[in-house]
Amino acid sequence: MKTILLIEDEELILRALEFRLKRDGYNVIKAADGREGLHQIETNNFDLLITDMMLPFNNGLEVVGKVKKIKGKAFPVIVLSNVGLENTVLEAFKMGADDYITKPFSPAELSIRVKRLLN
């Protein structure tokens, strides 16, 4: 079973995404902020990172940079954000994000993107 680290500070979104990902057959490790996410990166094994961009303590770009440094450039990362500004999107890709989804989005869309990156 594949494990996904999900970092999202909005509780309703976190729960909805966790529900969908578990229903799709994935194990989900959750973190509610960047600091907790970085701790999970250092202490747990997982196959994919999904992180919000705007997080308390450490932002999504810091999280992406850290996971790529520890797990390697090929490690799959999806960034979620309320911000669809071109420079923000480009910065996420420069840091190594493999996909970028602007909120709001459907859980079904996320599900398809996760499957694409893990297969």
C-alpha cells in the first residue's frame, strides 16, 4: 500500500482529502502545518507528498525543498494553493513540484493526478 504525506492547514480540506485518498486505497499521514510536515518528512517513509503552499511556520516551498533534498529530485510532489499567480506556480516547479493544483478543485481531480504520479 502506498503512503501519502498530506500537509494542509485547513481542517475541512485536510479531512476531505484524507477521506478520498483512503477510499482510493492509500495510507495517509497528516500534518496541519509546515513544521509538523517537516517532522513527518524526517521521521516517516512515504511515496508521495501533497502540500498546501500557504502553511503556518514553514511554507510549502520550504517543505518541497526539504523533501527533494532528503528523498531526491524524482520524488513525486503535488502542491495545492489558493494562489494561481504565474510566479508562484513557476517557483513551485523550480523547487521540484511535479504538479500544481489551484483551489478550489475536485477530490476526483486530485485522485487522478495522484494515480498518475504513483503509477
